[in-house]
Amino acid sequence: MKHVGAAWRQSSPTAESASTAEQSRNDAPLIELSNVSKYFGELRALGPIDLAIADASFVSIVGPSGCGKSTLLRLISGLDRPSEGRLQRYGADLDGPSRQVGIMFQDHVLLPWASLLENVMLPADVFPLPRAAALERARWLLELTGLKDFADHKPHMLSGGMKQRAAFCRALLPDPELLLLDEPFGALDALSREELSLELSRLWQDLARTAILITHDIEEAILLGDRLIVMSQRPGRILLDIGIDLPRPRDVDTAKRQRFLEIKQMARDLLFRRKQA
Ligand SMILES: Nc1ncnc2c1ncn2[C@@H]1O[C@H](COP(=O)(O)OP(=O)(O)OP(=O)(O)O)[C@@H](O)[C@H]1O
Ligand SMILES: [Mg+2]
């Protein structure tokens, strides 16, 4: 299938501080957090955290409920700002949301009255993107995710997994360099969850972008990621940060490998021990 990239990628009107960004692009990480904390009033929800994320990597993050995972993603997305510390993208301070960053939440939040295609096209109006090129890319993404024949269907006519696929297409429409996934498969049953996560993982490899996945499922985190981060109880800090040196493409049998089980045990020990403390 012909790859339909984003025609607007090169000629973006948001080529903001393009020159500064381009200059530091070669040496600075895509995202870098230095000593970042987030408070809500008196409550320290997160941090301090130091974290650098390289281009074209898939980073999985697990941690106890309420430890600040969604807060961390919101900071990285630019939707929210750190209370302390510094957050940079390619060496430049982050100054708000950008179409270079796509987000997919646990709840698919598709508009019920709009067709799948219209839902996938939403970012084209928000940013805005050139319509004809965006439409071509939307159709390509729907085809890639097996939704081509459902483009005119409303969300209520689709299964949970199909809705999540559509939400994935929508997040990818602007061709973001970074995709943030906050428990994207949380609402699905175990079987659809495994199937969809492996499928999206394969797609991801083809698209070769950078992703950060938040999940409470350790197996999913290891199966999908190049790197696993385990966070502590609130205020969330990094307890473990290791590379997942398992070959790709991965499938259900990957979860039977010795190395997979070792990493899983390491993560479980940390999460469980902290809970007991
Ligand atoms: N906008 C907000 N105002 C006040 N407190 C907040 C806000 N957002 C998050 N919090 C608090 O910050 C802490 C971290 O919340 P966050 O949603 O980041 O946790 P999480 O790790 O994503 O949890 P879960 O796994 O349950 O989704 C929680 O105690 C939460 O109540
Ligand atoms: Mg959350």
C-alpha cells in the first residue's frame, strides 16, 4: 500500500522557531525533562523527574494509579506546564501544544454524530491542515487499520476496538513526530486488547515515529516498548528505566521468552514492593 505521508510536514506554517529547532535537532533529544515536578495546590503529583526521549523510540511507562502518569503526558503534550524544572523539545523550551504531538486517550472520544472519516479529519480543522491532502491521508490511515469500509459509519455502529483504531487514525492524521498514548486499550476486553496492541505495534514500526505509552498492564508495556519505565507511587518518580532488548516483530510468543519474564518480574517486584511499603 502506498504510504501517504503528510504533504504539509515540510511547509508547516508553524515552522515557528524552525531555525533554532533545526539547529539543535541533531544533538538534542526529542523530549527532555530536567528536574520536573508538578504540584496541584499543596499536592505534589509528580516528580522530580529527569527523562530524555530519543527520536523513533517506543517508550512504555507503568506505575500505580494516581502516581502522575497522565499528568506527565499532559506536561509532555504542552497542555499543562511543570511547576518546577525544565521541559524541552529538541533543546528548545516547550511552549504549548503542537501538531507535532498527537494524543490518544483511554476513552476514544469520537464525536457520535460524525462519521468515522469526519472524526479522523477533525485535526484538519483544528490546526488547520490542507484539506485535500488531509483527506487523502485520512483515507489511507483508515485503510491501513482495516476501517476503509466503515468510513461513512457513525461510531455507535462500531465495536470498541474499531473505535480505538479510529482514534489512532485521528491522532496520526497530522503526522505527529510524537504520539502520546494514555491507556489507549484500557476499555477493551483482554483478547481485543492484545490483538489491537500488537497490530498497532506493527503499524508503528512501519511508521517509525516516537511514542510514549502509559499503561497499567506490564505485559503490554513490555510487548510494545523499546524501553520500560516504572514509576513510584505519587509523587511519581522513575524507579526503573531499562531497554527492552527483545526482537521485533513481536507476537504472543514473545511473552514466553526468558528475557520477557525477567523484565516482567523486575517491574512487578518494584510495583508490588512499593505498594507494601
Ligand atoms: N487538574 C488537577 N487538579 C488537581 N489534582 C489533580 C489534577 N490532575 C491530577 N490531579 C491529581 O494528581 C495525581 C496524579 O494524577 P494522574 O491523573 O496524573 O494519575 P495517573 O497516574 O494517571 O492515575 P491513573 O493510573 O489512575 O490514571 C492524583 O492524585 C490526582 O488526583
Ligand atoms: Mg491516568
